[in-house]
Amino acid sequence: MGCLGITLVAALVPFLPCGLGAPCPPMPSNVTHMVCTATALSSFPTSFPPETLMISVEFTNLSSISPEAMQALQKLPKLRELHLSTNRLRSLPGGLFRDLPALRVLDLTNNLLEDLPPEIISSYSPLQHLVLNGNRLRALEPAWFQTLGELEWLDVSNNQLEALPPNCFRNLSSLKNLDLSHNLLDRLVPGLLAGLANLERLILESNRLHSIAERTFDPVPSLKYLFLQNNHLSSLPAELFLGLGQLGLLDLSNNSLTSLALCFSGQNLTLELDLSENPWACDCSMLSFLQWVRRRSVSLYSPQSTLCATPENLKGQEVAAAARDNLIASCSAAPAERPGACILPSGHAS
């Protein structure tokens, strides 16, 4: 929760101690933050002062939210944060947050959710942080996000997502952080990122991506951080990142890439690249790319793990060192004929 910039639950525990293995005590009328981590708790508390701002019921045996609990929550017009992580929730009742006009943070990390009711947020909601990390979701439904125009942080990592529909996030115009990591995605459908004009951080690491279509990232021109490590990428379209003029960090480590001929926007004055743990072919193309990297003051992470896989005489050598000492000699083409790191169609400027 620290990375979300939200209330630190640990700091609140001393004010509302909740004995392990015992139900949580009633809240005093003057308390606005309720924290309960009673492992024996199996039903959601139903008594809260109307001034309650934050409720944290975490690390319990809670498996459902009763109608009585729903009614209790809907009497809290000032509730801003609801933390329900690390419980045993398998489902949520529809309309649970319909009458929570101030709710900004909903954390459902590490539960057993396989689905969400489409009407869970059936009208406009000011929710800013939605965390679904560590559940059993196999799909995302666009209906879940239709009324979340103020959402800034969406985390659906560590689920079982195999595919996502186009336009899934179209209404999330305020979204800045999207975490889809540690799922089973093998492709990104066209239009997946439509509507995310303000997205700054996209995390796609540890999926099963084999390729990415040419214009996938066109809808996210504000992207600054892109994480694609730990996938199965073997090649990338030359202009894939061309529209990302604010891109500052690109992680392509631990894929199956052998060469790169990528175009980047002229606005990328500083760019940090991680190309480690790929089977690089140290040939003319790699030499040209590395020369381009140096001209653009691009920083390479983990050069000691960015190694040549071919040719045999350079296998195991650091790519940067091979470029300095051997690649020029191994390139049979004249310098002017060497393929560049960015080859654009006519009408474009590199």
C-alpha cells in the first residue's frame, strides 16, 4: 500500500488493537480509522461511527459480505478507504459501493475472487485506487470500469488473465498506473489501451507475450515507464515505441530477442534500457544499434548480463565489449551500408 500513497495501516494498529484470534471490538464513537486483523473473524463488522474515514479488515477468515454489512457500509458517507486484502472473499455483492460517494481506495489484494458483479459500481464513482492483485480473475469486463473516470491506479497483477477485450479501459481517462503483470497474456489485442491518454506506467512483465502489434502503444503517448521483461518476445516492430515521446524507461530483459532495430521519438532525450538476459546476435545490426545508443546518451542496465549468444567466437561476451573490440571487424558491409538502429518509412524523420 505504500506505493499507492495511502494510509499506512501499521501506524494505526496501536490505536485500535485487535487481539489475534478474537473478534474485533466495537469502535469508539470518536474514532475515524478502524483496523482489524483478527484471524478468527469470519463476518464483516457492522457497527461504525458515521464519521468513519478508513476501514481495514485484513488477514482474517472473511469469506463474504453479508446484507447487514452492506447496509452498515452504506451509512458511511465519508468513507474514503476500504482495505479487504488477504481474506477469503470469493465474491462481492452487486452494488456494494453504490452509496459510498467519498470512496477513493479499494484494496482487494490476495482473495479468491474469480469474477466481479457488473453492477458493483453502477453509477459514477470517485474511486482513485483499485487493487485486485492476487486473485483468480480469468477475464476483465469493460462494464466494471465504465463509471471510474477518476481512477488513477489499477492493479490486476497475479491473476489468471489469458486475454483482454479491446476497449476494456476506454473510460479510464485519468488512469496513470496499470499493472497487468504475472498473468497468462499471450497477446495484446488492437485497441486494448484505447482511452488511456494519461497513462504513465504500464507493467506487462511475466506474461506469455510472443509478439506485439505495430500500433499497440499509440493510444498512450504519455507513457514514461514500460515493463516488458520476462515474456517470450523474439522480435519487435521498428516503430512500436515511436509515438512514446516521454518514455524514460524500457525494460526488455529476459525475453528471446536476438536483434533490435527500434525507432524512438526525438523527444526521448534520456532513455534507460534493460536488454539483459536475451540471446543477442552480435552482428552488424547490433553494432549499429549500440552506436545509436551511445549517440543518444541511452543508459543500459546490467551490461554484465547483456551477452552475445552468437556468433560462436563472441558467445558469452558482454555485448558492449564485443561492440568495442570485435563487431566492426565481424561486419562485412561497408560502414555506410550497415543497417541503422532506426529505419523509418519515407516521410518520417529519425
